[in-house]
Amino acid sequence: MMLWQKARKSDMNREAVERLRNRYPTGTRIMLDYMEDIQAVPAGTKGTVDHVDDVGTIHMKWDNGSSLGLCPDTDRFHVVGKDGE
């Protein structure tokens, strides 16, 4: 892979992360439908987005006290509002 191709690939990654940050800003309320993890948060649990990191993990503050992050490519979830709604 050429250097310019690597740079272009990382630009696309940054763009994808930025789209996630715009779609799930801090304070967004989410309900989990399914999580693929051995320590998964139970389906139906609600939580609040803390932030989206540079690799696209959505860091959460779950209502049950967990802080396990969401992987948008494998976990299923939906927005239920903004914090305070």
C-alpha cells in the first residue's frame, strides 16, 4: 500500500468517527437491543453517551452502573432521547 493510500484510509476512518460523534453526541440516551460481549449489558438497559473515542467506540454511562462501550459495527441499539428528556 502506498503512503498516500494509507493517509486516505485514515482520513476515511476519521470521517466515520466524526459521523458517529455527530449522530451520538454526549448526552444522547440509548437503549441497548443486543451486545456481543461476554460481560454484555442486558438488552433493554438504557444509558447515556459519554463520548465517542478515536476508534469509534461509543463510551457509555449505563443506568445499571456499567461503563462498557458500544461497538457500532456489532452491537445493536437505538436512540431514545437526550439527557434530561
